[in-house]
Amino acid sequence: MNSARGVTESELNPAGLVRTSSVVLAELLRGVSGPAEHKFLRSLARNYPILTPTEKNWIESGEILANIRADKGFTPHKLRDLHFDVLIALTARSHGSRLITTNRADLEMINSYRKLQLEIW
């Protein structure tokens, strides 16, 4: 049960529709603070398909970030922070997948550069 939304696993994944991103897994593994978290993430990686950015996604992410820098004047540090979010978004988009996130501000901004199937929780 997803306590935040009251949704069961079978409702979230009725026909194997849940996917995860290799970028998200890497970010989460980087911050693991205990064996239970590590075990959960390894289980996630084993039991759900993992979507990985393609060469095209990487190149397009650089183009989008250049446009964001030109439009918004973001610092290199902010652009580096956004890079993984852009890669996650482009990977989901290239698979025709809905991107579910709690990161409203950044993903809505990225959505203004490339239309996404975006769901904010």
C-alpha cells in the first residue's frame, strides 16, 4: 500500500506498468544509509524493468540545458543539478511513459521545453 495515496501495489502495477529509471536508481543508491534501503533498491532493480537514457537522450539533454541556461541564466551548478532530471524526463518520454514525480518546479520547467506525460504527486 502506498500510504501517501492509499494505492495498492496491484493498482499501481496491474500489468507490469511500473518502470524505474537507471538514473533514479543510481541517485537513490548514492544516498543509501542502511542495509534495508539497499535491499529495497536492489529488489526494485531486480523486479521492475529499468529504463536507461540513450545516446540521443544524452545529446538532447545537453541541448535542452543550453536552452534553459540561455533563457533563465542558471549557473553551471544549477544546470548540473537539473541534468539528471532532464535525462529521466527524456527517457520516460522516449518510451511513451508517464513520469510520476514530486519535483513540481523542475519537471514543469523541463515540460515547457519538451512535452511530457507528467503526473505530480
